[in-house]
Amino acid sequence: MPPTARPALAAFLSAALAAALPQAARAQDDVPETAPEVTAETVVLPAEGLSGAYLAARVAESESNFRAAARWYDAAMQADPGNLALVEGALYAALALGDFDRAGPLADALTTSPAEEVQLAGFAHDAGEAAAEDWPALIAAKTGGRKVGPVLDELVLAWARFGDGKMSDALKDFDAVAQMGGMEAVGLYHKALALAAAGDFEGADAILAGNAEGRINLNRRGIIARVQILSQLERNQDALALLDQTFGPQPEPMLDGLRARLQAGEALPFDMVPGAKAGIAEVFFTLGTLLQGEADPAYVLIHSRIANHLDPANAEALLLTAQALEELGQYDLAGETYARFPKDSPYFYSAEIGRSEALYAAGRKEAAVEVLQALSRSHADLVVVQRALGDILRREERCAEAVPAYDAALALVPEVEQGHWMLFFSRGVCHESLKDWPRAEADFRKALELRPGQPQVLNYLGYSMLDRGINLDEALALIQQAVRAEPDAGYIIDSLAWAYFRLGRYEEALAPMEKASLLEPVDPVVTDHLGDVYWMVGRKREAEFQWHRALSFGPEEKDAIRIRRKLEVGLDQVMKDEAGSSPVLPAPPPPDGE
């Protein structure tokens, strides 16, 4: 789907979002004042039952701890079974967990008529009727007033009518979505899928190719759907060309399998969306993907859970579920979701990379590394896997191990292109950390050759030369260029001030150093440097104040020792003790991608 669809969709659903999630999930500030001293795992249900369970449920809900929330809401409902607020909270937890056996009865308890359904119940009932392929009931509910969101409602209705054999009505509904502001691509994409599911591959390809109603940008699943459609039209060579044009020649299990079958002359079945139930699953996946980064991750999670429920074969929906859980801080649930991919799945490597990230975020760093080390052996021919291993080893300051991983990634690249700049930059950071300056410089300059003007690279290369006392004029020019590219990046402004400092231009260092301190007000390194600059311009009392502040921000021990020494004897003496060298600037932030 085109990026332009995102803000339009977010605007469509913003009001619905506010109504969809229970109040505690939307506003942690509304948790009672005693909540910070309570966790969902430690609250003990008192004799009267309701109050303790309700408080525990609210705390769990505010923390996105859906398992605990479900357990405590169930306990609270035992004490007050008619409390609809408790039922709604339990329904929210059930949807977030993908527990549709539980969600259905809870939604029923909230519903008096389709027109008066709360939105969460609408989600559950849409999912239940679609799973049962009860198209008359779903059509009646949607036309009878059940509202979840304008885009979703129209698309679900269209696919329900498709399932009920009313193709002409379904196509009108898809066209209605295409007429909504910013939703043209969404409506046309689903219309093309419906035509393909009905066997009209010519009509479907005309839409996806942009020959029928204007060009639309397809996401990965849209491209694969068109590949299947082209194959059904006996155009395997065109399908191969589309794969190569879109994804390039780089190995990838899913695409490699498609290429092999196409090259063998096989007619690929159209199984992306074989029918109405899978079509509705695709609706929830499409909207969940578009909402990613635009709405509360819990809202994305509900969409992806329904897509998983209706179409278990949609591996990308399962990945979306895991990613949403990560965003919500539910790393154990995310890891369990990633672990659902079998080793023979073409998406296994993506899931394992995600599982490693979830483990790392949960503080299980060695386990995260081990996952990627194993993956680098089982999927050694994938650039993304070798790069992921290099990145996690670099983050753990295991650069001697990271360099071979980056070497392996680059060896797999058939032709170096602009997008590979980060591989060179990341490897250069490791070479610099290992004190191998010639290789580090070569990698930094190659990264700049591929991506001229990239501010992270400019800053790192400039800093590294300053730190070595070489090419100082060029170093200053590189950092000045980085500042122009990112004028509000505190760590780059800090490097500029450091450049002036190393050149002895202390008065010129003052303004950028103060600006860096404003941008990074609690960074111990920046605060320490501000003290150094103040000292060199004669503002020694202020320098000591900043060094004390730097100590309060928890610097690394080697930096803390040096700061304490400056407070004891002054910067001048410290510099003399260091044989006339200037204070060593810790490395800039490591590469983090774009």
C-alpha cells in the first residue's frame, strides 16, 4: 500500500481508536494512586473479591500484561458478573491474546443490538461470523448498524457479499472504499484480490498493473499476489521479471521458492486470498499494517490477531502480531509468537531475528546472541542474517566477532549498491573499536561513497580523525557538514564543539557545546565536555559545577575517574599528566540504521 494511505487511514480511525480500547489501556494516569506499589502478579484478592481483582486487572491492563489482565478480570467478574466494564476489559484482554473462544461470549454479553454494539464487541463478532463463514449474519449486522470503522466496515461487507455470491454488490463496496479520501489503493487492492479469487485474473492484473484505474503501489503481499496472478495467466517470465525488479537477485527462501517453480514452468495457484474468509483476514492485516506506527500498538495487535485467526497461513500477519507485542513490551509473548514458525518455513529466519530482538529487549542478551549464531549457520547465505549477527555482537562490544559476520554479509552481496552503506559503516565502527584505523577509514569512506552526506558517517569519520590528531581541517569540515544535515542532533553538535576544542579554538567551541548540552541535558559525556570548555575559557566555577553534574548522570567508570581527577587538580594538570593530550571523547553513538 502507498505511504500516502497512512495518514488518511489514521485520520479515519483516530476517533474509533479512542472508543475501542478500554480506558485503563489508553490512560495509565487513570490507575489509582496505589497502583505503582502493586503489580498484577502480586495483588492478593481480598475477602470481598471485587476491589483487589479489579485493581490488579487495571494495573495489568495499563502494563499491556494481557494474560494477567484476563485472569484478574475473570476473578472480578466472579464477584460482579453483571458489570459491563469488567466484561469489556476481559474482552480486550481476550482479543489481545487471540483467545476467540473466550472473546465470543464476552462480546455477546456486551451486545443488545448491532446498532448499539461497542467497538470491541464488533471486532469479536466480525471475527466470529467470518470464521464461521456465516455471510448472511455478517451482512445483516453490517447493514444493520454494527460499526467498527468506516474503511473496515465497508471492506468486510464487500468480502461478506463476495462469500454470499453477490459479486456485483461486492465490487460496488470495494469501489466505495476506493472513493474514500486516501483509500483508493486499499479499495482497488482488495477489489483485485476478489476478482482473482473469482477467477478473473485478467481483471485482477489490469488493476494491479495500473492499467484499469490508475497506478497503485503494492506492498510485498501485493507483489506476490500479482506474481501468482501472472502465473495463472501463463506469464511466468513476466512474473519472474516482476520479482527481480522488485526484490533484486538477493537470496530469500520465500522468493527463491517462487522463482524455482516459475522457472520450471509451473502454474502457481492463486492461494494468497482463496476466498471470502481469507479476504476478511487480509482486510485486518492490511489495516493493521497501515496503522503500524500511526496508532496504539494494541490496536494493531487486535487487527493482526483477527487476521491470524481467520487465515493461519498468513505468516506476515503472525510477524505483525509479534512486532506489536514487542512494541507493547510483552517480550515473552512476542518470543512465543516468533517461535511458532517451523524451521522449514520460508519466514523462519525473519521470525528468529525477531525472537532475538525480543530476547535482547527482555535482558536475555546471551540467549539473543545464541539465536543469531545458530541462524547464521542454518541460513548462512542470507545477508540480513549475517548483518543481524554482526549488529548484535557490535552492540555487545564483541567487535572481534562482529567483523567476520559483516565480512560474510558483504561477501554475499553480488553488487554493492547505495543501500549497503550501513554494512560498511557498521564494520568500520568495529574496526575503529579494534584500533585498526586503516580498515576503519576505508570502510567509512566507502560508506560515504555509497551515501554521500550521510551525517552519522560524516560525524564518525570526522571524530575519529580528531581523536587521532590527523587531518584536523578535513575532520572539522566533515563534522560541519554533518551538523548542516542534522542541526538538532546533540551528539553531532558535541563533535563540532570537540573539533574546535582540539584545534584550540575554545571560544568557538562554547556556543555549540552549550547547544549540545541543551539537546542532551542529562548525557554525562556532553555535560563533561561542557565543563571542559568552560574551564578553557576561564569559567572554572561553572566547569566544576558541570563536572559534578556529569558524575550524577552515571558515566562509565573510566570517565568518572577522570572527572574526579579534574575536580581534584583541574583540567590543566590532567592534560599535563596525559602528556599534553586533550580529553578523549567517547565514541559517537553506534549506527542504528535509518
